[in-house]
Amino acid sequence: MFPLFLQLPSEIRRKIWLATLGPMTLTFTQKEPELEVDQESDVNAELWGDWEPGPHEHEWNADEDVDTDETPEPPSSEYTDPKKLFANYTRYFGHVALADGSSRLQFVVEPSAAYLACKESRAFLRFIFAEQVRPNGGLPSWFRFDMDTIRCTNFVFYIIRNHSWFKQTQHLIIAVVFESFFYFEFGDWDEEPNGDEWDADWIGNNLPLLTNITFEMLRAKMHGTRNTYRWLDGWFDVFEEWYNCKYGSEPVSFHARVISHEISEEEWLTPTNYLRVYKLVSQKRNKVFFPDDDWKPHMRRKMLDILEATDEQLENLTEFLEKHRPLWDD
């Protein structure tokens, strides 16, 4: 540690450590969160004893019960080391629920890197992560909508949006447990009474403060690497409607991304690259279906224009669409 740092008043040092926390992410689940042990905690040995954990089941295991062409990698030691499955201070956890006890969700927060910086940072930040869980539930006292992120699956999304505080969300991650085709065709509708809004429609109508949203696709490789060209099916039309609507609607105010940690970042979708990525993914598809490079007779005008455009042309979305879209038949 910087020697002069210790000469600062303790209150100043604590404010500095608090400032180093940075943005935090609350991950919401319907399950009771598994907890991790602080290896340097004095109570570690007392808590550990002869306890033996049950098998760990990760909530969002995208490969579970799925046939693939690839041998799955062994699970990370993060989920198999028994000492990391017991509880103390290294994760903050709690729950939220409506006044009648319904729409109950658990949440867990991973600590920032500052927690591991030194003994003093741990000694102070431990008080934050050991903040007493409110008996009636609620967000952590230190949670800030302007900095911190809400993360949940598309299933949990239908529950969390029942909470009035959720409409203050500015940073949101939705982990989609379906393939994109299934998500758009079957898995994106609210099954509750009068639920007729797709996720993105509800977001646009009910989250006025939203700044950015990430859709994290968890099953991009559901059928192995040969079909990864399908992992973005449906999203290109959504981004065109959001940011370059052919009917003249104003672009949405939030910045959206579609990502998958199974796929190269060059295919992650953003408001400025979606046509270029559309071209890249379509080229992958054509190599599968047209190995002899005889794909042009099979392409509709829209696809043909995109495939024949340069990346630079596709980066200039407004100009490209104004020129070509009047000629498209869809």
C-alpha cells in the first residue's frame, strides 16, 4: 500500500475505499443464493468444521440437458471447491418481495476488486457486504440506480418488473436462457393475465430512465459450433426497428447490446454495427448451405444488398438504409 495513505484520517481512508467500489451488479434469482467463504476471515475455521456441501447447480447452465457436438469443459473450481460454497462476507445477499409476499426474489452481489486489495480495504468493505439483510427485504442501502446494474434471466424478468422500484432501472442485463429463435417465437411473452407485451416493448414503455441494456444469450452453441450462425436470429430486425425504424419512429433512448460469451466479440450486436454483423453471420450461413459459392440466386434483395456492401458502407447505417430500403420488398 502507498505509505502516505495510512497517514490520512481513517474517515478519509474509508471514503476512498467506498469510492473504489465502482459499479456493482445485483443478480436476481428465484433460488436461495449459494454463498462463498472469505478465506481470510477469522470465523472461517469456526464455520467450516466438518461440513460437506451438496453438488453445486449453477442456475444458468446453458449446456444442461443439451446435446452438442463438443465435449463440455469441466466445471470451474469456483463451483467445485467446497470451501467456496459456504457463507460469510465475500458476497452480499438479500431478497425483495411485494407487500403481500409475492414476487419474491433472491439477489446476490459479488464484491469489487477493492475488497481484495489489502487487509484494511477488507476490514472496511466487509461491513458493507455484512450489512444486515432486511427482514422484510429490500435493495442494499448502498445500491445506486445511476451506477449499479440489475441482472436476471428472461424468466425472472417477468417477476422483477412487478416491483415499483424496478422502473428506476438505468442499467439492465437480461440473460436469455433460450436460443434466439425460441425466445422470439415462444419464450418472450408474458404468461400473466393481460400480458401481451414482448420484453423489449415492455422495456421501452416502462423503463423511462434506462440507459443501457444487454441481452446475454446463453445458448449460442446449443447445437455445437456448426450452427452458431443462428445465434442472432431475430435480433437484426429488432435493432433496425429500435434505431432505424422504416416507419419513421424516433430511435429508442437506450443503448442495447446482444452478446454471448460463447461467441467472438466481433459478432456482438450494437446499435452501430448490426448490419455489418448481419453480413458476417450471413456469410457463415452461406458457407454451410452453399459450399459451391452459388448463393446469389437464392438471396432476397435485402440480403443481397447487405452481402455486397462494404463494411464501411454498412457502418453508415442511415445513408445505406435510405439508399437501399425503398427497393426491399419486406
